[in-house]
Amino acid sequence: MADDFSFEITQSIGTVAEGKGGWSMELNLVSWGGRPAKYDLRSWSPDHEKMGKGITLTKEELIALKDLLNKVEL
């Protein structure tokens, strides 16, 4: 089953933070297993061959998160 794992970064939106060893936390549109792309926030190695744990959101979920973050006082 691990052989079926595939992904494609269809659009790089931006980098949130840079980490150790060149890894960076990025927001991208990613197609997982050939399915329609979703918004994805996770850490990536410099060559995008390895990734850390992350969160994948639909457009509607991203809008809801944006609305919540707009209410946070920093």
C-alpha cells in the first residue's frame, strides 16, 4: 500500500517559517494520490522529497480557519 502513496505540489503559496537543516513550514496546494488539490500546511525538506506531519484543509475549512484567526488578538 505504501507504493500507492503519491503527491504533487500544484501551487506553492508561501513559507511560514524556516527551520533547522533547511526544512521549512509551507502552505501549498497539494494533490494527494491524484485527488483534487487541497490546502496543506506542513514542514518540507529543501528538495520536497521528505515531509513532516501537517494539516490538509478544503477551501471551506481554510476560510473558516482564516475567520477564526482574524478574531485572535495578538
